[in-house]
Amino acid sequence: MKYKIIALGLVLAVAVGYSQKVVAQEFAVSDTSQPAAAKFKYYFAEGLRFKMLGNQEQALQMFQKCTELNQVSGSAFYELALLYSDKKDYSAATGYARNAWKRDQTNKWYGLLLIENLKMQGKQLECVPIYRQLEKVFPADIEFLTAEIEMLIQGKQEKEALKRLSKLPDDVDLSRWATVRKKDAYFSMNNFDKGAKILLEWLKKYPEDFEVRGILAEAYATKGKLDDATAQYKILKEKNPDNPAISFSLGQFYFQTGKKAEALAEFLKGFRSPDVNPAIKIEIVKGYISAQEKQQKLDNEVIKLIETLYEVDKGTPEVDLLYANFLYSEERLKEAEPLYRRLTSTEPGNFLVWQNLLFILNEEKRFGEMLPLTDSALVYFPGQGLFHLFKGISAIEKKDFPVAIASLNKGIGIPGQSAEIIKQFYLSLAEALYRNGNSTEAFANFDQMLVLEPDNVQVLNNYSYYLALDEKELDKALDMITKCVTKEPENPTYLDTFAWVLYQRKEYVKAYDPIVKTIKLSPDPSGEVLEHYGDILFRNGKPDDAKQAWIKAKATKEASDKIDSKISNGLK
């Protein structure tokens, strides 16, 4: 006879026919009152209807009324237990399931539901007497005894588990399961030698049982008995050289014992098999990455595993994600981008997919593509401030300042964000406000940022530049930009702002050196910088050089609307 050994799981639905049959019989024992019986049937049927419609609260009310009408029946208590299990209120579900079981201990569904809810609360030993009652009622169902044994081992009642194991019928499949469970019991009692002996005795009878031999090899390795483990792995490899499961197990053994080259060779054998679940491969890669978490770069063996995994299992979302993140960490952004784009469809609920794709587009200044993508990301993550920030930044670059301001104001109030993100919000909001014509609020945001971080050079630069454009508080502007160029004297952005503040203060001679240095340090100066350069050259008595700078500025299409007049007439 073949026995099916299973982990008994929660049965979350009961056949309607079964429920109706129960309802029809309830009052034969408990209540001969026809009106009460009719009410019970009505409420029970309504409870089932609401349950099928997904209205849990109404269903709970109906079944609760049933328990008030009939205290002998278990069916309404069972339905209530099912509903509370669905709500993950395992304590309440246990109470109702216990009531159902108490009323009918011949109904295995009542017992199994009670067991499942006890297990969810870690109460394995309370399941044992329920299994034993089920064994009495259903003696042919051996799975109740095997499940009881599992509970005893989990509950550290190993001796009792061993006694119960002796009750199992004589069957090869069942004996194999019992052998492994005996091993578990002895290992749990810290009697490793006895547990290992049990497995060795089995292997004498069944030397070709590679799964049990693998269990023994792993047990030896975990215990530090490396010679014994090696001997078992040698047998496994000789008999099954192409078995990927054995390759993985042996690879893990080599990895734990520091034999990196041997481990990699074995893992790669398994990774090349398309029949192996990619999740197993991913866990192995994660183990390697975790072991190297303090390193700046991944070792070559990890990279080889990742590349082999992708080569064999590409198209699996989890594999694509791992490979995309690897490419991103290696700054291979052009390769990572199409993978992330595909993953926004296959894995839209993964935050990293949207974040990294947006970072790539931001890095490459592809703001036109960023804006619609942020809207898609916010559908799945409306409470993520980072995506509101990205939307604001991309809207600023697209000159859609009202959208930028709205998005930044919405995102800045989301709690739990890092200090760096909050700073970027203030900085971007100030930028959007200024460029939308609201310099008063923009400057207030800059001031708020400087309270948080007085020496933030990006804020100091932007603030001083906008003050210079507005020709306001030029002394304050000069103090701020002086801090920037003192900290970073070779930064062309800060030098340009420094030169422009001096220019607005009509200190044309002083403005000359920093703007010349800006041009020298800028391989591809913007139209705005070239226009500044021309203005300062003109004020320093170099009109021909100024004109050439203005012509270059105009060619970039980034100059002001006064550029044609400057080219034709100079500065007035």
C-alpha cells in the first residue's frame, strides 16, 4: 500500500452542498422549534451569500445570529472561524474553530481548521490531541499520524515523536519518511551520532537513495565533520555527475569550507541547467553578494554566476531584476535601462525598478521621458516622496513650473523621508518658484534650506545667483558665493556665479578673472555662461571678443532675448 504523506493545510472553503446538508440536520437534535429552525436556515444561507459576494462583515453578522439560535451546531462556528482566518485574526478564529470542534469531533474539517489556526500562533503541541482524535475517527488516514509526529518534533517532544513513529505501518515510502523524521528527532535532542546512524542504516539498504545521502552529507558538513561530508559527496558525484541538485549542495559545502574555485565550478554546473528553479540560483547569488557586502566591487566569481543565470533564465522577472540591479551597480546604465523598462510592466510593484530607471534618465538629463514615467510610478507608489521629487525636477526642466510646484509641495509633506531628500525638495521648490516668478517664496525656501544646512554650496550658489539676477541684496549674494569658491575654487558653475555677482555690483575688473577661468574649466560652456562672458569682456574694453562670445551664445539657443541687440549694438 502506498501512503500519501502531506502537510495538512487549511481548508478555506466548504462545499455549499455540504453546508446545506448540515443546516438541514441541525435542528433534528438541538431544537424542534420550526420558527427557530427556519430563522437558522435563513441566516445561514444569507451568511453564505454574503461570503460569496465578499462582504465579510455582513457574513459575520449572519453567522453570529446562527450561533445565538443554535448552540449545539458546529457549522456556524466553523464559518465564523473561516472568516476570521481570512482576516488573519487567528486568535478569534481559534476560539470559533474550537467551539465547532467541541460540538462535533467526527468532522475532520472542524479539526483541521482548529489545527491550522493553532499552528499560525505557534501552538504546535495543542494540535497533538486533535490529531489523535482524528486518527481514532479516520484510522485509514495515515496523514493524521504523520502530521502529529511533525508537531511533536516541532514542539520539542522528541521522545514521544519516536514512540509514535514506531506505530507507522511497514511500507517503503513511509519508512523512508520515518527515517528522516527519526534523524530530525535525534538531531533535535543533540544526539547527532544516533541521527547519522539512522541515515547510514537506511543507505545500507538503499545505497541509490541520493536524496537521503545528500541529507547526510549536509548534516556532516553542518556539524563540521568535513571528511565524512566529503566522502558522502564523493559517492554522490560518482553516481550522479550531472545532477544539478547535487552540484548545488556540493557547491554550498565548498563555499562554506572556503574552497571558492571548487564552489564556483559546482554552482556553474547547476546554473547552466534550465530545469533548475531560478529562485534557487538567485538565493545562491544573494549568498555570495552578502558575503561580499563590505567590498566596493563584486568578485569575478559572483559576476560569472550572475551572467550565467541571466544567460540561461532571462525573461524570468526575478532574474531580469537581479541582472538589471547588477548592471546598475556596475554603472552599465545603457544596458540596465531596457531591462528596467520591461520590468515596469512585469514587476510594476517593485519600487527599485521605478527608482533606478528614473535615476538613469535623470543622470542622462532625459527629462522629457521622466515626466510621464513619474506619473506611472506614482500610480503604484503615491506615498513615495522620491517620485514626487523626480516629477518636480523633470517638470522644471520642461518649464512646466505650476506642475513642478504642485508636485514638490505634495511630496515635501510626506513623512519619513531622509534629510537629503528633504533638502533636495527645498532646493527644487525654490528653483521652480523663482522661475515661475515668485522670488519671495523662492528666497524663503532658500533661507529655510540654509537653516538646515548653512554651508550647502549648491544652495549658496543658486541663492546668490538669483539675488544677482534680481539685483537684490548683492552684499549677501557676494558673501554666499565667496563661501562656494573658497570651498571649490575649480568649480566652473560657482566661478560663473561669482563673476556675475561682481558684474551686478559693477565690479567689472574683478569679474574678469573668474569668468575667464570659468570658460577655461568648461569643455562645453552653456549659452548663459557664454553670454556672461561676452558682457564682462565688453565692460572690460574688449568689444570684438565680446561679440564673438555673444555669437557663440546665440548658437546654443540658450541665450537671453537681448542677445541679438548685444551682437548688433553692444551693451547700452
